[in-house]
Amino acid sequence: LAGTQGKSDKELLDLLKQNGTQSYKATIKVYGAKDGKADLSNLVATKELTVNLNGLTTPAEVQKGVADNTKDTVDVPATYLDKANFPGPFTAGVNQVIPY
């Protein structure tokens, strides 16, 4: 989305709210941990995706989209738990509500 480069946190959220219905490219990056924090020198996985912000999408359509596009199982190596801490990014959303 034009104008989002270099934006983050509240500044990015405010810009997205102003722009209304748009599509933009996003990159999800997963990093390993070091000393209880993300180790930005240890990139574990990357996923490119398109995010469609649509002011006309209803909550029911979002729920259906999640149900239709989420796998019932995900295999994760047990070694990912070796240095996991609570609270931390590994448990983000686990047994918690993530508001939308």
C-alpha cells in the first residue's frame, strides 16, 4: 500500500484506517530467540502474503474465511520449545482471545 513503507505501530495503524478498502503486500518473518528476545540475525521462516483491508467485509465473512483457510493441524518441531518462555511470542494467542 503506497505510503506505508517505514511506518509502524500507531502511525501505521492510523494510516491503514484512513485508507479504507485497500490491498497491500506484507511479509511475515519468524525469528529465533536469544536471551529471551527475538534474535534478528536468526531468521527462521518468511512468508509473503497479500492483506485485503475491506471496509465492507462483515465479521461473519471474516469468521468463515478463517474457518475455510486454517488447517486443523500444524506440525511444529518440539525443539521450538527448548528456549520458549512465558509470556512470549511462542504463546501469543494460546488460550487467549486476539481481538479483531
